[in-house]
Amino acid sequence: MKSAKQHPSFRSGMVAIVGRPNVGKSTLLNRLVGAKISIVSRRAQTTRHRILGVYTDEDTQIAFLDTPGFQLRHSSALNKAMNRAATASLREVDAVVLMVEAGKITPQDRKVIALLSERSPVIAVINKIDRLADQAELLPIIDDLRTAWAFNEIVPVSAEKGAALEELVQTIKRYLPEGEPVYDSDMLTDRPERFLAAEIVRENLFRSLGEELPYGAAVEIEKFEHQGALRRIYATVIVSRPAHKAMVIGAKGAKLKSIATQARKDMEELFDGKVYLEVWVRVKQGWADDARSLHALGYN
């Protein structure tokens, strides 16, 4: 495997990004690696899998793990699998980034903070500072964070606007061990294109339907073929009830067509090539509590 150009004191390590759902973890990861590898929507609990994104510069390689937000309200087999992925990430990293929103620490934030370990340094990131009318509003939440946990650093950022992300990277670097890069210097993620295609369809499903569509929806790639520079992708949206299927398809198929069209455009941008995409919808009752279904969809 090719490596990044070695710097005399090159640092390399793994960093978990954790926090309650919808605080901006995926947006931060995408900004840091410079590509959309983790899906984003306004809906909480969008990220279900642990996503690895690789940041590399002249003297550092950081393997970021974007974890599912800790599921603190529901107890389905799917939610338990997501919590296992998030918890496992805390045990195998060199540092942890704990994300909260600018404003105040919520009870959900405190529950996540209670799961932190002193085994690794923890950097608190206050996200969405662009939404504050006055930056002085940061002072109370900084004080609250210092009281809640012995954070090694506290860094305010705006992941969406890209504000202070260079400062965050430089802060993280200080807590990484010296070592050679693990990944190719131009590698952005360890996830295959098949996985990314499914995530892009799911992102557009949630973006298009929002809270109308219940949480119990997933996407399975039935076939992924390369024909020269063209990718032929056949995807199935899995829902729990017939009414949900009708919702996804829409009147005369208009909703599904819109979802598939935008997903295809997003794939072409990410894969840098033409994509032929077909999307169907299938009803599979109880899939979110069925171990075999979860395994088939990549939830371990």
C-alpha cells in the first residue's frame, strides 16, 4: 500500500467522533476529509453505521470514525446494534471528539458524556457557532463542559461553514502518537462504493420525506456492476409497512423518481463517473428487529 510522504515526526492515529444524534458529526467528517462519505440530513439518527474517513496532510494522518449517535430512547435490535458500534469506537482510538451544539448541554449530551472513558484524551467540540447572535454566548457552555468532564481541550467550530476546522485539526494532532501512515495518501474511506451508494439513496429518501417516513426504512444494493466507466446500480428501499411503500413511491411514482434522480446525481459527483440507477421499494415487516435482516444490511 502506498503511504503519505513521510515527515521526520509524522503522526498517525484514530479518532472517534461521538455525540448525541444530529449534532453535526457527519457534516464534520465530510468537511475534514473533503468529500461526502457520511450522509447528512436534518433528521436525527441518520447515521447508522460506523464510517471511517481519512484525513492526510504532510505530517499527519487521522483516521476519523463517525459513529452513530448514541440511541438513548429506543431499544430495537437496530438501535442496540448502533450503540454497540458507537461504544466499540471508544475502546480502540487514540483520541475522542465529543460534539455538542452551541447553546446548552442537553440531558442527552450528559448521558453521552457519562459513557466517556479516561483511557483516551477527549476534545470537546462545540458545533454550530455560526447560529449564535453573540460569540459571548459560548462562555456558559464552555463553563458547563468544564464542569461535566475533564476535557483535554474545548474547540468551538462550525462544521457546516468550515469555521475553525484547521484549529481543530491542529489540536487533535497534539494527541496523536508518532507513527507511519496506515492508509494510502489519497484514500478517503475504507467503505466500498456499494455501501456508499446505499447510503446516498437513504440520504435522499430522508431528505425528500423527512419526518413523514418512519425510522424503519433501509436500502439494500441488489446489484452493482461496472461497464467501462459506467456504474449500473440496482437498489431496493426496504420499509416496514405497505403504507410506507406508497409514501416512498408517491403519486404516479413521482416521489421515487425524484429520490432516484437526485441520488444518481450525488453518486456521479462522488464516484466521478456516469451512473445508471434503478430503485425499487419492498415491504419487509419487522426488519429492524430481525437479526438476519440486520446482518444482511450490514448491521452487526
